[in-house]
Amino acid sequence: MLRRVTSAPVLFISNGTAEDLIGARLAGLLSGEIRSAPLVGEGRAYASAGTSRRVGRVLRLPSGGFPFGSLDNLRADLRAGLIGDSVGQWTDAVRGARGAGAIVVVGDAYALMVGSVAAKMGRLPLIHVQPLLSAQYLDGLGMRGALRELNALGANLPMPYELRLARGASAVFVRDAATERYYRRRGVPAHFAGSFAMDVLPAPEHELQLPAGRPVLALLPGSREDHRESLPLMLRAAALLPEVTSLVAWPHGWKAVTLPGGWRLHIKNEAEALAEGKGAQIHLLRGAFGAVARAADVALGTSGTANEQLAGLGVPTVAFATRGPQYTEGFARRQGRLLGAALRVVDADPVKLAAEVRAILGDGSRRARAALAGLTRIGPAGALPVIAAEIEVLAQDKKNTRR
């Protein structure tokens, strides 16, 4: 992959698993000193890429970065030191920005606030990569829906304070063309250059050996703790579909697998295990998301980014709400509005899930509509090289002004 050259350090601030991944991939396009300040969790994406030096403390949240997803999430995060450690991270970000040429924020309004303060203190150019909000979240919302989701208003569209902060950025990169238009009408220097989700979709890791002539169902329990509830439901639904080949794209260790009662897990090696129960044998694959995603004809998903990536590949997805921390009823509704016909949200019942998967596989015109909606609403890859070029120019200009 092309690496662009910056001669001044760049500080990346991000707050979430997908956000860290986008930031790490973007940092990988730059040479020179890269500093990273992940605001939630370990920031493993940066560490794995080996592209940066971490600045600031680690904030480990039970909610996985969704403190306002529910009252229980907020209580657990407060007990875990949310307030004190968050204040410390602001100080860390200001310190990490010293001597930098630019600050790149990948995340929501909170990350933008941290980045804006650090940029103002250091008189640095700021680029905001906003992979979360979309004007498409308004599709079919209506007044009743808006009132129902009042507590998550900022998860649908930017609040006035976020727009004000975004206007002060050198550039704001958004996830789709509809959002670019929405931001620009409000004075924000917004650009849609491609889909962040598709930019970070891994290439097929290896070729899967699959039975010929059978449709493939991808099970995507996600990287959040929702998987403890969603994986058993997915396995029970898959057991009702003997005519398909079901594959779990598993992002965790084998000790984290939660099975339905009466099921057994047979671990073959580091990369593959077999869940058996109700006469079914279902493979769990680690490190093979790219291959599973591209092999899928339909998916069951309780994941944010993975569901979007399947939609972007033209794969219809069936979803169901969990008790959290991420894929709650509100989150599922918002993603349904975002993806349109590409996503169908049904009750968390294995019989209903299996019936929905079977209905999709049996209706070619419905699959075509879902594919078109996903391809249109998510869009193609290609944003990260464009953003890297913008960072290069800003960081170089900042260095020149110091001479």
C-alpha cells in the first residue's frame, strides 16, 4: 500500500474498536512519527499495526465505549473510573500534541471535543473523520421515532455543539454523500471520499473449503460483549437451517464462546472450532472475517461495522436486538434506517431468525433489492488515501510555518 510522507508528527485520537482500526489503517499510509491516543480500551489496532507510539492512559470501560447505551452501562462505567480517567485523557492528549504537525480525530463528538482542545492549545490543524453519524439515520424516523430516541439524539445526527466544533476543523470526512450535503448546508467543510467501513474490510485471509451448491450463512456476533447473548441464539437458529452452510466469524478467544444448553465446543486449532448441538455442526473461524464475508449469501449479525461491511458487499443481513452493551433496540433501529432494505431486524427468537433467513434465500428479487440498497448506502472504498493526502499537506504546512 502507498505510504505518504509527513515530516511532522501526527497525533491520532479515536474512541472505539472500529474507530481505532480506521485510525491505524490511516496511520499506516503515513511515514514519520505517529502518536496514538485511543480513548476507549487498549487500542490494539494501533499496536497490531505497529504504526504508532501510544500517548496517554488506558481507559477500560465495561460498556465497551457505550456508557449512554443504557443506565446499567453508565453505572458500570462510572464505577470503573470513567470521570477521573477521562479527565486525565484530556491532559494526555494536550501533552501528546506538543510538537505535532496535525491532529486527526476518528470518532464521535466526544473524541472531537478532546481533539479540538488539544488542537487549539497547540495551534494545530485538525482533521475529523466521522464514521458514525449519517443523514440516512433520518430515513423514516418521523416525530414519534425522534421522541422515542430522544436519549440517543446525538447518535443520529450531529448536535449543535458538534457542528460548531466541526466548523473549526480543516476538513471533516463523512461516511456517505447524504451526510456530506447535510454538513455542508450547515457550514462544515465536509467531504465524502469513500466508505471507511469498506476501507478496513480485510482481504480474504485464505480460501474456504465449502460444500458445493449450498448457500452460506455468516454468523456475526460482533466484537462487543453482546456476543455472549447473540451467539447462542444464532447457533440455535442455524441448527434449524440444515440446508445451508453456517460459519461463525469469531473475533475472540475460544474461552469467550458461549453455547446454548446441551451444545459442545470442539477446538481444532487456534483458528477453528466446531460447535455441536441439536444435530448441527457449525464451524467457528478466527481471523477469517474477510473470507467469511465474501463467501456469504446471507448473514445473521449483531455487529456495527461488520453488518455495514456485509451490506457494502451486497449481502442481505438479518439482525436482532440484545440487552447490550452495543446492539440494543435503539441501535438496531438506527442501523435499520441506515441500511434500508439491506438489513432486516426481527425478534430475538431462533425460529423467527431461521424463517427470515430462509425467506431471503427463497426470494431472488428481495436479495437483489437488499444488495442494491447496501451497495448504494455504504458506498465504495477509497477514503483513506484521500485523507492521508490531506494530512500530508496540513502537517507539512504546519512545519513550514514553524521555520
